Amino acid sequence: MKFEMRPNVFAGFDFKILDDPEFLEDSVREEIIAPILRGLGYTSSKPHKIIRSKKLLHPFVSIGSATKKIYIVPDYLLEVNDRLAWTLEAKAPSEDIINSKHVEQAYSYAIHSEVRVPYFALCNGREFVLYHIVKPQPVLQFLIRALPAYWDNLTAVLSPHKVLDVDLRLKKDFGLHLKRLGFHEFGNLFFPDVPITFIGKLADDHYMIGSGLKPEDGDSYVVTFDFNHQAMQQLEGRIPDKAYRLLLAPLTDSTTIVQFADAAYFVTVDCRVGDTLAENEDEIFLPLWVNRFL
């Protein structure tokens, strides 16, 4: 039996230097990320191009009535055959790249209207983490020391010959989208004219509605709103009385679903990003929790 050797792009590198307080983000770029990108087959020129520090117009900022352009700058955009394929953010070895605002930042670059890529990655010199924009957990995560063992996994996704083959059939969930943008820190998010076409009763104090959503950026999302019995009572007079009474009745089965086949009933929702992931056979999603119906 012959074991195939995987390339070690860090042969001879002393990982103890990561503990040096002067080994910062710029050192991670030069000593860690540059060898990885070269090993994957990316260069400074086409067709597999590394684009460094490209300015992107900030999508959310406006200052008073004056027109002032504000830019955000991702560390790396990776291009394959004139098409952007994924993004990569460098951080210092002391920075958290899993449970931190850095993930939100990297996600915002990936979904930017000038970028729109399915994958985004972060590297702090100690660890490499790869995310997919529609999945809540990393799709690949490993210690940089262990890169030779993970090299096949990395190239299977991010090599120039593979990265454009990504399957995007999963629908994007708006709750996850908001969380990755940092909106889970807000207690009140307002959505006017939310159409109610069905209401599901999952437990005696747990209801849900769902809808499609298409913001101005052009992407389509699925959004789920969960709410309790108190919020359900606020729908009295806003949906047909027969449906309202049926949904207030004790559950006789595991779930009660009332669908409004001929009409949609519109409400304004005051909500917040929920705390608990949910899943079904097709997807993992993060419901928004209704504070009240207005």
C-alpha cells in the first residue's frame, strides 16, 4: 500500500511565531494566506486571479442629506475566468473567526451586490474556516498546522476548477441572513405589509407564519415568523373568525395548519431575530420571533 503525500505549503514554517504579539494580520496575509492561494492555483493574473483590497460601495451608509460615498474593503476576492468565486478575510492570530463579528463582516462582503458569491472564508493564521452563505455552520474548518490532511477537502471546494460548481439550490433563509449581518443585536425589527397566507400551530403556545421576501438587492429569501399565544390573540379581527377560533382551540394533532386559499391578510410585524435554529428535511433556518402584530 502506498500513501499519497499531500502538499505542505508550510514546510519549514515555525508555528511558534503565531504567539509573537508583532505577528499581526499583515503577517498572516504574507506568511499563511499567500502560500495557500498559490497552492490552490490562484495568482495575481487571469484566469485564476487574486484581487486584493477592492473597494466596494457601502450598501447601508448615508450621511445626512449630503451625498458621501463610503467604501468597505474585503481583503481578497478570488476570480475564476472573469467571474468572482469566493472571498477570504485575514485576521490576526488573536482574533476569533467563528463566533465573532468578523463572520458577519465576511458574510456582508460575500452577499454584496458587486460580489455575490456562495463561499466566504476567514483565516487567522491558526485556523481556516469556510462558510456557505445559506448554511449556518462552517462547511470546512481545520487548524492550519493540519492543512496537509485537509488539502483534498480544500481543493475539492475552492480550487479554480471546482469552486464554480457549487450547488445553489438551497433557498436562503432571511433569519440567518439578518443574524450574519448583526441584526440579532436589535430587539425590534419592523416589517410592514407581511402577507399571512397560512398559520401553523406547532404547540399550544407556539405558532408560525412564513413568506417569501425579495429585498431591493435582488436576492430572494424565505422568512419564518414564530409567535406565542399572546401574539396570536392580536390577530383577532384581522383573519377570518372561524380560522381564529380553530387556531385557539387545543391541539388534537401534532400540528394544526390553517391555509387561506383565496386571500392574504396583511399585518405589520414587530419582531427580533430568534435564538434557536430550526430544521426540516430540506433546510436549516432561523425564525424571527414576533414581539407583536401592529
